[in-house]
Amino acid sequence: MSIGYFKCRAKPSKKRFVYDLMGLDHFQCRNKRCQSPHSGLGPHHILRRSHGAKDTFEECITLCMACHRGVEEGIKIGDKRLTAREFMLMILEQWVGHPEFRWSDVYNELKRKPDRRIDYGTFR
């Protein structure tokens, strides 16, 4: 099964989770400022699974390839360089107060954590 750039070789239950997650996110990047919200979509764990994150809708988010790279490596917006953590917080803060905001627990945990790369992980 191929969903954007993400080729899923996982069990059928994981494939179903990925499809349901992307459907929940309307098959578009959850970064409201994204320039290409429908290209190369894939799931992303907000916190690393090695730090206790699970495959749940509350702990995963759909991102395009460019935004996924930004939350992995950091990104430059205008003349300001955002760390990976700052960029993920910026994406989540766009949804605070919105009826579709489902990441409150991981958002609060991310706000409390220091700015280190180990806070992030990819869907495997």
C-alpha cells in the first residue's frame, strides 16, 4: 500500500491505522501554513516511540514531506531558524482551541520538555 511517499510494509492493522489517521486529518498536512498540503503525506509521531509514544490518533499527526523534514531537522521560516521542537509546537499551536485539536496531552508534554532532538521520531 502506498500513501503519498509513505510505503507501508506493516501489518494490515497498522496500514488501517495510517489510513484512518490520514482520513481523520482530511488527507492533508496539518500545518495550516503549509505550501503543499496534499503532497507526499505521511504519519508522524509527535514524541518518539522510544519515549513511550504509541500508535494513537492523539499521539500522531499527518504531515507532508517538507513539514515532516522540518519537524525532524528544524526549518527556516523567513529570516528565523526554528528548531524541530519549535516547529512542531508552532504546528500544534495553530490547532489549540479548534474542535479538531486532539493532541492536548502530547502538546503539553512537548511544551515542558527541553529543546533536544530526542523528542522526535518517525513512524516505523
